[in-house]
Amino acid sequence: MSTNASAMYADLSLSLTLSEAGAGRPVLVLHGGGGPATVAGLAQHLSRTAHTITPVHPGWDGTRRPAWLTGIDDLALAYLHMLRDRRLRDVLVVGSSLGGWTAAEMAARDSEGSITGLVLIDAVGVQVESEHITDFFALDARGVAEHSWHDPDRYYLDPAGLPAGELARRQANMATMRILAGDPYMHDPTLLRRLGQVQVPSLLLWGESDRIVTPAYGAAYADAFGDGRLEVVPKAGHLPQIEQPEATFALIDEHLRQSGNPSDQQ
């Protein structure tokens, strides 16, 4: 059963809003720019066999973002601090898009070895010279749909038809994303070369039709890890966990079983 909790870290002046469910190996599920709803189904699925922890990134969905939190590195360190304070070990971190970037940054900075596996789903965060990241902020709603989905007609939402509150929520989320990931745009120039030190099993899942970050971008990302591999999900775009949940969940379930250290599971 899902529970909601707010965890306060006084030395960081940060309150984290978390949803937790299930029991077993800890799995931290990190959403992308679209907010917690984009990983809700994935977290619910994983909670059947694992202890899922799903934060709302500070500044999304009306949560408070402290003034010092201005980059993905800050977010990654805050989540590592949370894992340490909770004494969580053998953690699988699953991140979608911007959440995948956060997961990669966490693994690169995990000096205590809390993280024993990664799943990055159509993640941004690195610079690949031959495969540029689409400027999401320059796209209109139709352009976002065309770049993000294998079946854009099914998922396109006309902003003119959205309730005022929902439109305001989306605009506030995008404003937070600009602060955390807008300059340099959607990447850390140093991250790609730092990933070689990450030796935990790292699964990179990519929708074959993603035009925000292409499968070729994903292949370069996977190659940078010490133990990384790419799996392409057919008939999916930037959010395969929504467009092709069964195929995506099956790949993650298998990685959950194969990675990690059973002796450390909570």
C-alpha cells in the first residue's frame, strides 16, 4: 500500500516528498520533466516485488525548491544523502529522461556503494557530438508530441483544452526544469567521461522512435558505462514505460533480478 511522507534534511534545508510502497530490494524511481505521473505506473509495477521510493523532485507539482538547488548535481547529492540517512543498501535506481540523468550522476558520485544497479530510460545528461539533444523548450505542443511519442496522435494534448490549474502546473514544472537543466542545455559536459568509473550493471532502455534523444545517443551513453548495455523498445518514443509498458517492465524486472547483492537487501 502506498504511503506518503515528507523527509526533512536540516543541513540541506530540503524537504523531500516521497511515495513508498512494497517490500524487498530498495528501488528509487526518478521521474523526468513531465513529473511524477510519468513513472507512476512503473513504480506501481515494481512495488509488487520491491520497496519502491518515488520522490517528487523539488519544484515539481507545487513542491518547494530551495534557492541553492539549481542543478542536477545538487539533486543527485540530495538523493544520495537520503539513501545514506536511511541506511539503504543494494539500491536499484531507475530514472526516466531527466531522472535518468540524475541517476547517472548519483552513481558517478556514490562513494559509499549504496547503488548496485541502474536503469536509465531515454535519459538525457551527456554530450554526444554526433547526436544532439532536441531543444524541448523551443517546441510547441504538437512538436513535443511528434518528438516524444511513437504514436503522437494518441498522446497529443492541445494546451487550449487543458484546465487552467493543469496548464499552470505544467508551466511551473517547465520553469523548474529550465533552472535545473537549461544551461548548459540538458547535459553536464563532464558526465560522459566520468561514467567509466561506474561499474554497477547499467541497463539503458530506449524507445526506437525517440526524437528528443535518439537510440544512437543511447548507444553512446551505454558504451560510456563500465558495465552498460542498451535495449531498444519497439513502437515507443521518449516514454516507453507509458507507450509499451509490458515490454519495458519485463526488461526492468529481469535487470532487477540479475543485478544487485542479495546479502545487502533490506
